[in-house]
Amino acid sequence: MNTDIISSTLGMFAFLAVEITLLFLAISYLVGVLQMYIPPARIRNILSSKNGKGYFMAAFLGAITPFCSCSTIPFLKGLIRAQAGFGTMMVFLLASPLLNPMIIGLFAVTFGLEVTIYYFTSALLVSVAGGYLLEKFGFEKYVKEEAYAEPAEKASTCGTSCSGNVKPVSKWLKIWQDVWKDFKRVLPYILVGVGIGSLIYGAIPTDWIASFAGNDNPFAIPFAAIVGIPLYIRAEAVILLSAPLAAKGMSMGAIMALVIGSAGASLTEVILLKSLFRNQMIIAFLAVVLGMAVITGYSYGFLF
């Protein structure tokens, strides 16, 4: 392993570790504040799977939240604890990292309006279909029981004792204590996922990806989708990276598959999801993301 690869890997590890840590803490705290003011019953009503509009509400929520695949996890935790509809939670998990305003704006600037509209429409519809099918096939049973549990007791906001002169813990500090307890539980998953993803990022050259994902390769699209999952880069960076890849001969369908694979189901996100889901659910989630990437890529090539 040469010094360039080591430097690139360590630099990406440091960047991702800090970024994901800050995002996890900030978003978890925001979710805690929202849960304090928005009753769980209200969330369940808005994102009810029994209400057909709930699926599109979840997709809309995903589209307006500027989250990457990893930073959706603390928000998803809040939805699980509020017992929102399982199908709609999955729609949010699928749509949020793919449809946020930054990604759509970069797509428009880099590839034009026609490509952007197609990408947005396809990702939206497949996210809704994926969430619906996961619920209909009963994958809710693969959510771990501890995912529904609160991180700390909610009955008391006291310090070590309420019987003496110890002041009660403020509600803001109580939220932070819960967030920190959650963070300590998922920290090993973060470090392992970031470490593996950074190593792959530093070791895989863009020329090699482009050589296997050109227009003359009929398997370019599934190849790009599969490569995208361990290649953890934020979707914004993937889109910027895709411009030189396109110049090197990578097809637009393969680029869409690469963006969906890397943004929709990064290896780091999959490892984080282990704290919430059993293996059957994670496999199903990966299958939906890969299916979304392949369907979007091939259908774009067929239609355009």
C-alpha cells in the first residue's frame, strides 16, 4: 500500500468520523427536542401505513431533510420509538439520502434538468414501492426489540437523588444525556463502518471503475450499483466525481446506479443499521437499494 493510498484513507477516515459523529449528535438532539413537543400519536397519525398518503408524506419528509445515508439513522430511531408505520419509515430511510435538495441541485447543474427529473421521479417511486413491499411481506418482525426502547428512563429528571437538595436535571440536559447514551452504543458501529469504507475509498481508483462501467459493458449498471455500496462517499461528492467518470466513458445509467448505491446504502449505514435491524431486514434493505439502482439505470438507458 503506497503512501498516497494511506494518506487518502486516513484523511477520509478522519473526515467521515468527525462528520458522522457531529451529524449523529446534532440530529439525535434535534429529534429529541421534536419528540418533546410533538406527541408520538401525532407522528403515528402523519406517517400511518394505513393511510396511503403516509408513504408520500414520508418520501416528502425525506426529500426536504438534507441527510446522508448515515445521518438518517438517528431520525429513524425516533420514528421507530414513536411507532410510526413500518412501511413509511422504510420509505423515509430509502428516500432521505437520495432526494435531498442539495443532491437534486447538483444533479441539475452537473447533468441537466431532464436527467434530474428522471432521477428524482424514479428514486421517489421506487422508494415508495420498496417501503410498501417491505411492510406487506412482514419485515417489521425483524426490527430488534431494543430499537423500540427509550435510551433512558423518562419517569424522572432528577440527578442522583430527589430526596435531598440535588436540583432536577433540566429537560435539555436530559435530552443530551439520552443522546449521549445512544451515541456510545453505536460508536463501535461508526468506527468499523468508517474504517472499512475509508479503506475502500482510498484503494479503488476511478479509472478502474470507469473501465468496468462503460457503455459497451451490458453489466455496467449492476456493477456500478454493487461498487457504490462499500464506496462510502456522500451523494454530493459522488455526483461531482461522476462528471470525470462520464468523461472517461461511464454511461449515465451506470452513474445513476453508482449514486443510488453509494448514497442509498453505504457500508457504514449498513453497519449502523445492525443496531436496529436483524440480518434478514438488512439483506432486504440492500436488495431494495440495489433493485432501485438497477431499475433506474436500465430504464434510463431504455427510455433515453
